[in-house]
Amino acid sequence: MSITLTQDQQAAYQAFDNFLSERTEPAMIISGYAGTGKSTLVKRLIDDLPSLLKVHSLIDKTMPKYDVRLTATTNKAARALSEATGYPVVTIHSLLGLVPSSDGGVKPTQRSKTIKNTLLIVDEASYIDYNLLTEMDALLLNCKIVFIGDPAQLPPVRSGKSAVWHMNYPEIRLTQIVRQAKGNPIIDLAHTFRRRCTTKHLSLLMRVMVTMYCTSPVINSKPPW
């Protein structure tokens, strides 16, 4: 059954199509908060990819032939994306043969090998820190990467900063809540909060939370952050 895209999903679809033929751009970002249909869009992109690539190859005879790999930054995210799209998904660490290093980052192993001429989808991109991004850059050759993520998601624990959002990659953001999520009061409230709050509001909220946590007769301890 064909997937009907929202207006901003259609814009992201077109941006992806343009990205395929852009030789000088190694990566792009498709971002969106919870409920904006990122996984649905990924399924449509992968479903249509063979025909998109065929059209591009007819226009440009030198168009590379890309393999396609779907990945995510965690096992949980990989399972969720596989269930949403119906395609196999592995973690980016497994694909590249990366393992934890002694300093809390990741490092290559004897199993690591260069991935060539591949269109790589990476879900939950907010969990990528600069260490992982560096290892990806070293092991990917003539590849194109589509990072999928929620800009409001928590950053990597070790570095505290999501590298992808600071790399100046072209980004298109999904903002329209998809039909399945419409009317969900939690999602509606979260979107309203994100649209209207400022750094000042967040700082005030954090101070209130710290005060409540420290003065609670039940907890009466320091906050866990």
C-alpha cells in the first residue's frame, strides 16, 4: 500500500532526491520531533530508492551505483526502525566493526573494514558524538549518509554534545504531526513547549526542578544530573 506523505514529508522526499545527485554533499539530515513521521518517511524513501536511482542514472551516466544499508545508533532503535520499515537494520557499530574503547568512546577492530559506495541511513543520530563521527569518516569511502534524528533527543552521555547537529550538513526538518499522533495530548503539549520555550525558560525550569528535588522530604538529596 502506497504511503501518503504530509507536506513537509514531501519536501524532505524532494530534498533526499536532490541529495542523491549532489556529488559534493556527503551527508544530509532529516530531523523532526516525536510523531512527525520520520520512520514512515524512511520506509517510503527506501521503497522508492531503486526507481529514484534509475532515473538519476538515465540522466547522468556516471552516477555511482550505491548499496543501501539501514543502521541506527542503538539496538533498540535498530529494532524499532526495522519494525517500522520492514527492512533489516543493524547498529552502525556492528556495520563498521566498532567496539568500546578504554576512554569511553569507540575504536575499530580487526573486523572493521572500509564501506564503499553505499547510501547509509543512520537513525537516532543525536547519539553520535565526535569520536563516533570520526571513526565513521575513516571507514566510509565514496558514501552518502542520511542522518535521521530528533533535535530534542538527549545527547551522547560521554561528550554531552550531538556532533551531527554541529557539522553544517544540509538539514530539512519535519514539523507536521502525522495522523497517528494527532490529538495525542502528550505529543501536542511537547510540541507546544518546544515551539514556545526559550533558553531562559529552560534555565528557570531547571532551577525549579533542582529546588523541588533538594527540598523534597521524600528524596532530600542532590539531583541526579
